[in-house]
Amino acid sequence: MDGDFRTEFVREPAALKQHPALVLNADYRPLSYYPLSLWPWQEAVKAAFLDRVDIVAEYDAYVRSPSTEIRIPSVVVLKDYVKPQKRVAFTRFNLFLRDEFRCQYCGARGDLTFDHVVPRASGGITSWENVVAACSPCNLRKGSKSLRRAGMGLRKPPRAPGAEELRNMGRKFPPGYLHESWVDYLYWDAELEA
């Protein structure tokens, strides 16, 4: 009997890792869609205890201390509004998100890299307006040639995305796991079924 209790006690913390909380801004929108704004359950419980968030949905699982039993939050809302960033950082991830995780030459998905439309050897700079997502075969085929010399074209011209545009783009790529309590908050402007 003592061995069973010990085994259950040792396994329980690993199971609790699988209870992330969706974090919503004070306007009930996720802080980010991609990556989805999630906190480990410990952070959500701590924030609720410190009165920084309101809990709007909970899992059926509990955490216990000698004197307290708390249902694990699945959706929390910040009490103070966090103003979204207006400037979009020029990162590899944001570049891929802007280009919808597709090669901008052939449209392929999968293992992507990035390519300078005007090659650096020809004076091209690393900027939103000159860098696109590219698959390895297209990147190798283009090399340090111009689009015309390589006989290639772009699916769409590269440009700096707006913050709201990038947030909306992230909504097209839901994570592999969505808890049922999150759905109403992730697609809040989706058309309702009649």
C-alpha cells in the first residue's frame, strides 16, 4: 500500500504539467495567438493568488496543499490591460509567420530558410522589404542571382507587417492542442452558427 501511494505521488506532478492556462488580456483577447499565450498551471495559480488575474474557466483537476484545494485554471484574464506592441520585431519566426510558413518562390511548406530577394552580394540589405521565406531547393536555385537571372518570381512582394496583421495571421495556425474551454476565447469574432 505504501508503495502505491509513493508511486502515485511521484507521478502526479508530471501529469500536472499538462494543464496550461490560456492567458487573456483584460479585453478577453489572447495576448498572442502564435505562439498562443499560455502559462504553466503554477503561474496561473500564483497570479490568481496574487489577485492579478480572474479565473474564467477551470480544469477538472485539483492541486492540493495541507490546508487548501484549488481547481487548476484553464483560462485566466489579466486584471490590468496590457497594451499590444505596435512594432513587430524582425525575427526569423515573424518572417515565416508573415509568409504563412510557405516558400515565397514555389509555395512549398516544410523546412524553410530565408532568402535575400536582392542578394547581399549585390547590395541587398536584411530587412522586411528584402527577405522572404524560401525552401532550400529554391534558395539554392536562386543563389546570389537576381530574380530575373534566376527565372523566378515572388508569390507576393515582401513588406513589413503591422502588429495586428501578424496577430491575425497567427490565428490561422492553431497549436496542436486546444482545450475545449479555450475555443470561445480564441475565435471570439468567428461567425456563430444559426
